[in-house]
Amino acid sequence: MLYDWPGNFRELENAIEYAFILSTGELIRLQHLPESVVPVNDTMLVPTGLTLKEVEKHTVLQALERNQWKRMATARELGIDKNTLRRKIKRYGLVEPLRDL
């Protein structure tokens, strides 16, 4: 989930009620939720219409970028072994960008 819901059930209930009031259609969308529960940046959101393989590649790349390509930190964040991460980097052809010296 993208939000921790520190207020638990009552906060969730209020957010759904708020979204229901703002929604004009049959679906509650991200823009209908209160600003307090919507992620500030949408980097955690994955575009729809992607295959599972593409979603995994996107997720691994984002985690590597968040961790400045430090593989151990990235593997810990993703909850995988460093060797699994190494294989995924190779499989998806991910290349670390050149750093300025």
C-alpha cells in the first residue's frame, strides 16, 4: 500500500466517504482521495497495461535509483538476495548510469 493509515479504520472510513462524495462515476480514483493520503510523488505508481516482467523491471530500476545503485541496500529494500538482484539486473539489461567525477 502507498499509505500507512496511521488513523486505522476511522481514517480509512473518512477517506472513502470523502472520495465517494467527490466521485461522479462508478469508480473512486486517486484524484477523489484526500490529499493527505495520496502519495506526494507518483514514482511509486506503475503505469497500467504492462506485463508482469515490465512491472518487475520498472520496480527493480526504481529501487536501484533510490539506493544510488548500491546493490546490497537495493536487495534489502526489495527483500531479495543480492544474487537474485544481480540476475535481474542482467536479465533486464539494466546499466548503471555514468557518474560525474
